[in-house]
Amino acid sequence: MLAEIFSRLKQHGCGLRARILAASILALLLAVAAVPSRAQDQSQTPPQGNNPPKQDVPPDAGGPDGGVGPYAIPKKNPEEAPPPAPRPETAKKVEGMPDYSIKVNVPLVNVDVMVTAKNNGQFIPGLKKENFRVFEDGTQQQIVDFNITKAPITAVLLIEYASTNYAFMIQALQASYAFANSLQKNDWVAVEYYDMQPHILVDFTQDKRAVYGALNQLRIPGFAETNEFDAVYDTLDRLDRVEGKKYIILVTSGVDTFSKNTLDSITKKIKDTKDITIFPVSIGWYIREMCEVQHCTGSSHGIASPNIKSIDYLQADNELRTFASMTGGRAYFPRFQAEFSEIFQDVGGDIRNQYSLTYHPTNAKLDGSYRKLKVQVVAPDGGPLKVKDQKGKDVKIEVVSREGYTAKHTVD
């Protein structure tokens, strides 16, 4: 373009100086016109320094190449995962301690022991831990805890009340009312009777009036069957779900007529239960003795059934003694009504005043085996314990505790 301008100026006769001046003015105008476009190019071009220019790489998630359209979030780099949230500090770490915990279940065995005078059943107070020796399967155990328990009772009054013999029913009611009279205000008692099956008259209550009201319902018997094993089994099963120490006051003739459970099954059930003590109270003794003297059998003299004879009652008495000894209770066989009040005073004394022993068994295996227990009461030096009454006479003592327990896991 500059060469064409010089040629036209020369044709018109312009001198050299004029031609140079015109060319300079034209060059200046072209330079000024080029400044905006160059500035625009510089704004769109990244600055170049010492570092090489970076190349725009589209994100892994894709997206539009231009500046129009929705924004696409790029994928996260798996190597740049966020750090885990800090764990709450539950306890201060002790230097040198490992970062784990250990839970250890150590079995404990509790044994309730009654120590009474053999002649009158009176509780022997004042004994210490050093006076007791506990043996499990013949091996002496170390007593780790010892105390005297004196607390309200939790008991089920289980009564045989069937259409068998009028005298038996009268004695059952007399014994039951005598037990109700011995209750204290903080005792928990349930009343149940059985014939062919067990019947709950009142659930656990501390109201003595409710207990009397339940006994007042026993007026007209139903069936003649006395299914004692089934009733005891059902009561043990119910009490096994009740926490703490429990008792069964069993008012019965001891004769089982038609139970589905056998003596073996009820014995096994007693072994498998814990913290339940049975106190059997036999009824109908004077009728039985009268028949033994007169050599009578059958229902003609009021015996429950013509097939039940004296040997059946002797077997029943042995079974009641077994129930008591296996659970740490005592069996009573009163002849007369006047004995009931004294019996339940003794029962209340036995229940409310006991020595409680606790030990860790040397055989810690919970393998379901039955462990036999034996408790001895000795002097602190290991010799025989001498007890004297108020008159200074020697008193023989009786030690009553459960015969054993089944070592098994318990479900919380």
C-alpha cells in the first residue's frame, strides 16, 4: 500500500520531502487502527511467561466445550477420597495398654443355709463366715461373700383341693389360712390350687385380703384327680421367670394320680431351676393313721380312691422329703390342726432368717452337669460347733441347704 501511494505522489509532481511526510502520516493512521484488534487478541490469549501454556483438558465427566449449557460436575479422583471422620474419644488411652477389651464371665454360686436348733427349729444367730465350710463334689470352696438375709418373702401357696375326701379338704384350708395369717405386709404371695390341672386364684399381691378372698373361693371341689407333678412343674416354670429368691408352700397329700409328668421329669425340673425352695406340708395324716390301725383300704373309709393304699402315702411322703431336701426346704407332717400355726411360724423363721454364702466354683465349666453341695457348720478352729441354750444345755443344730445345682449358662 505504501508503494502505491509513493507512485501516485510522484506522478502528480510532489517532491521527495512531501512524499515522505505523506507516507509517515499514513503509517501512523494504520498503527492507530490496529491497536483495538491487538488488544482483543491479547485478552483472549493467555499470558506467556517462563512457564509453558497450560492446555485446557475437559473434565472426566464430560460437558459442553463452550461456555453455554449446564455445568457438569467432574468425577472425583479415587486417590483423593475424603479422610474418615474422627472417632469419638470414649476413654483416655493409658500408655502401655492394648487397644482391645476382654469380657470375662466368672460363675458365682449362691447357697442359702438355715441353721436351727434340732429340738425346736429356732434360728441360730451370730454365726460368722469362719463357721461355714462349703463343698462342691467333695472339694472345699472358698467363700467370697457372706451375709444374713432377713427380707420379705416371694412365695406361691400351692394347694391340693380336689373331690377326694372331706377331711383332706378341711385340712388343706386350715393349713392355707394358717399360712395367710403368718404373712407380713411386705410379702408377695400368689395363691394357686390344683386338681386335674393347676388354677391361679390370685397373682402375686401384698394384700392379705386378696389372699383370704382367694381361699374363700375354695368351697366346692371339681375333679377327683390330684395331678401333683403337673402342678409343681407348672409352678416351677412360672417362678423361674421371677427374679430373686422364691418359695413354694405346697399343701398336699403327696399322692399323684394322673399327671403327664413322671417323678423323674419333675426331679430333673427341680435340678434345673435355681433360687426356688419348696416347703411341703402334708395333710390327711390322722385319716391315714386311723385306716392303718383298722387295716382299711379303699373309699369306704374316706380314702381318696379304692386303688390308693398305705404304701402309696409312704411313697408320697418320701417324694415330699425329696422335694424339700433338693431345694433346701423342710417337709412337715402334722397330725393335728393346732400344729399348723407353729409350722408356719417355723417356715417364716426359716425363710426370713438365713445365712447366704457365695463362692466361685473351682470347676468353672458351665457344662450342664449336676454338682452336689454339702455345707458344714464348725467352730472357727475347724472343730465341732457347740451351741448352748439359755439354761446352759448343749443344743444339737440342724443345717439345711440345697443338695446341689446344675452348672449351665443363663440367658439375660
